[in-house]
Amino acid sequence: MDGAADGAGVVGSVDAGAQKERVVTEEEWLQKWEAGKTGFHKEQGHPLLQKYLDILLNGRRGLRIFFPLCGKAVEMKWLADMGHRVVGVEISEKALKEFFTQNGLPYREEPVPGTVGAKVLQSVSGNISLYCCSIYDLSSAIVGKFDGVWDRGALVAVNPCDRQCYASLMISLMEKSSSYLLVTVLYDPNKHKGPPFYVPESEVKSLFGNQCEIKCLQKANEFTDAHREWGLDYFLEVLYILKFVP
């Protein structure tokens, strides 16, 4: 459905060119967290993860699951409580500390060896480790590899010029047997500069298609008054499952 909004009454090709040069700095993201402008955070967790959790887990237990650009996602505790080990990365220390305090989880802080200014906040129980740094400071040598990825609000927040670098990093962090749940958004990018950025299926295939089998699981109409205020007339979330091609 590249460039079209199924179920939203919008059909046709969409040019993402208007967003290609858009850059959001780390400082801007930090300011959003400081000012509480975090409408992207879901207090009750994301319904698509709840609905498709079995596909992510694929019958496996005790997985290592990665949350890129995790913010204070409540699903991290949810999965940790199921017996999985959760690793996240987020530039905002405020977001990470709020995650632990709001969930009543004691934690400790440690520097990340070899990465100036980076730290890891880890639950005392050891099953949640959240890195406070740029995602591009991470590597498999630092965080290891993962059996599962929940990417909601990450790829769509990455600056378009950095997407290839981001995708290459994510692929390098995936075990060959991993399951990667990816949420993208569709809307008219000529009416909103982002973030979140418009990411059509053709872009997902361009970024991951050489390494992964890609399947669209669901397209959900998530249009709200906030999107109307942005000047949009439709807004879709699209969920994909990515798996390495054998």
C-alpha cells in the first residue's frame, strides 16, 4: 500500500521529498522531554504489541528484547515481568529515570566503558538495562545481540538522512532467529514536517529487504484531533514483522 491510505479514503502516490532534509537535533528531543511534550508516550502500552506479542515471542521464553529510542515505554516492565530481559536506549536521562520511578523499580547507574558521557541505568533485579546515550553509540560489543525488537516510535523518529545507518545498526544487533516488530506511520508528508516521519513500505523494503523477510501484519487508523491540528486528514500506523531470510 505504498503511498496509499487503506481505509482512510485516500489513494494515490505520495512524495516524501518534503521531509528528506528535515533534521531534529538531540537537543530538540531533550527539550521535548523537559517540557513534557511527549504525546507519543502511551501510558497503557501499545495495543499492537499486546495483540501481536505471540508473533514476537514465537513460543520462546527468556528472550533478550531491544527497545530502540525507548523513552519510558511501559511495555519494558511488562515484558520483564514475563521473564524476558529488556534493553533500551534513549537520549533523555529524564525519561529513563521516570520509567524506573513511575514503575517503582529500584535501579543503579554505571558508566558505559569506552563511551564518553554514556551511562546505563539497570534495575536492581538486573532484567532491565537502559542506556542513556545516542543509539549510534551502541554496538553488539556493548549490548550484545537480541532475540526480539519492538520498534515503535524509533524508525519514524530517526532523521530521514540517518535511516540507512539506523537500519544497518539494527540488523547488526539482531540474532539470526530474531523477530523484529516495526511500527511505521503513513500520512501526507507535504502537510506535516515530522516527526514522526512518513515511512512507506517501499522505504522499509529498501532498508531491510536485503536481509529480512518483511510482512505487513496490520494497518490501523489512528487519526486523532492532534493529527487534525497538524493539518492532516489521515494518519495510519502500519505494523510489520521482520525476520532474517534463511
